Amino acid sequence: MARGKKIKVAFPHMGTISIAWAAGLRKIGVEPFVPPYTSKKTLSLGTKNSPEAICLPYKLILGNFIEAIEGGADYVAMITSPGICRLGEYGGNIYNTLKDLGYKANYIELSLYDGIKGLYNFLKEISGKNDPILILRAINITMRKIFAIDDLDSALSYYRAREVRFGDAEKNYKKALKLIEKADHTQDLKTAYDKALKIIEETEIDETREVLNVDLTGEIFLVNDEFSNQYIERELGRMGVQTRRSLTVGSFLKDAIIPKAFRGPETHLQRAEKMAKPYLMRDIGGDALECISDVVFADYKGKDGIIHISPFTCMPEIMSQNIFPTIRGEHDIPILPLIMDEQTGRAGYVTRLEAFVDLMRRKKRAKIGKNKTRI
């Protein structure tokens, strides 16, 4: 498909994922086109050209594509999936919308649920090369960067909840990300990873601070994309809350891409199928099965609370939220459901977070007081 001059290929944004896919494209001789990070303009473009009842991720992805094409991208690449979730239909809808709007860029789909084979075929098609060693190297550097960034995100969460000067941890995190971004070879990435962690660890922290531990679950796009979740982890860090994303791109790769022989003892989906069973007997699409199990798992791990983030009109996540009251009957963990769309106001959103953090803190202190009394 791509012969002669380098073509420019753009993916939609989802947090920092562009750092990983750009490395993979460069490895096979394709020029990555990274559109401007998602903004109010992106949302406006997507909302204007989308059905009203469609979910927030769809609108943001469409907006990303419009900005990418207007910026000079030759191809826009969309991730698709089989099954019950509407994601499988989004590709065709977005393709037709771009066509109706008069955009001439080529459209290509990547089916991650076909595992390594699907990723291999996508890279072969987009590059016009059928070089197994080259393509496997591209897949390798992409996945390694994803896992490295997941680790940096965890480190950021730890230091941000304890930092002496608000914002220091994030400044160091951004410096660390630049090191990961520049490393396009495995050995360089290992060196960059070690240096990146040390940069984040330079953040001055208050080790005596009372820190709450909260898991984030919900629809994977909203959990991992800071614009669409209104920078929830930054807000919680400011309140002294350390967060852990139950759904990450890395955990998804372990379930959908990495062969079974190379996985750990239990993937997120395997745990979900086991822990969600008393409340949800089968997969109903989206990330519902994982979300139900994440609540049970968070309680099992002794977390102070869990926040469920979902897009307005997402049916699998609506079903998840309807199961939460039953889970609360057997698991004593605070749950905050947040539904996001383009109309979500920041002031009310932050107020809800503050109230939830206050509830968790009082509950934790009461529990500590009870334990002291028993002793």
C-alpha cells in the first residue's frame, strides 16, 4: 500500500498511547502523524458531526481524525472489535462521516482482537512490506513502550498523592515521558526507562501524609484519557489520593495480543471471568465484565474506594452500574459512578470528587478508631 514516499498515518489519541504507536510505525518506515492532543476544539468538531446520542469516545475520535486530515495525514487508523460493543460499528460510521464531509484521506482498520496476527497484517498493509522480522520488531517496541508508560503512570500516581509542591510530580513525569518517546530501540528503551523512573522519584514528598488508595474502572477509553475524564487523577492527587487504573492498555494487550505462553499467571480478563461470576454470568460487551470484577477485587485488596467512569449512553456500563447496589450488599467499599459527556460541567464534577474523598476519609478513620478500641 505504501511505496515510494513515506505516508503519514494518524491514530486517535487515548492518553499517551501515541508515544507507543508512533515508535512502531517509525520502525517499519511509516511516518506517524500525531494530531494535536485532544482539546475543546477537537470535541467541538466531533460533536458537531456526530449523532447526538453517540458516546463521548466516538466524538473525540472523530474530532482527532478531522484535525489529523486537515493537518496533512494520508491515513487515519481506527481500532475495531467484534462482539456486542458499538465500537465494532464505529469504524464504518466514522468512515462514512469523513467521506460525507469531503475528506480524501484513506481510512484503515486495525482489529486488535485478532491478536498478533491482526497487528501483523495491519503493519504489513500500511507499510507495503512483508518482512516478518521488521514487523515483529515494530510490535515489540510498541508493546514495550506501552508497559513502560503504564509503570510511569503508577509512579506518577504514588508521588502525586504525596508531593510537597503540587505539580512537581507531573512536571517530572512529562520529562520522563520524553525519554521514553525518544527511545526507539530495545536497549535504548531499557536505559530510558531506568532514567525516567529516577526523574519521577526526584519529586519531594511528605511521607507522613494521610493517603487514600482508590481504583479507577469503567470504559477503557475514559479511564486512560485525561481529557475525557477531566483530569480525574490530577484532581484526586491534589486531594491526597493515590489511584490505580484497573483497565490499562497494557492489561488489554495481555488479554488480546500477547500469546498465552508469554502471559503472566492470570490476566485481567481471566480474573474478571472468575470474580464477576456471582453477579454477571457472561460478557455483555464493552468492559462491563471487568468493571464488576474490579469492584470485588478492590474490596479484596483493601482499597478505600473505587470510581467507575463511563460515557453517557454506553449500555454495558449502564448495566454495570445497575449491578453495583447488589455488590454493595456483600462488599463494604464506597463506589462512585461518574457518567461523562460533552455537557459535563467541571465545577459539579470536582464537588462530587471532593465529597467522595471526604466520605472515604471519614470511613477510613472510623475503621482505624474501631481497631484501636478493640486492641
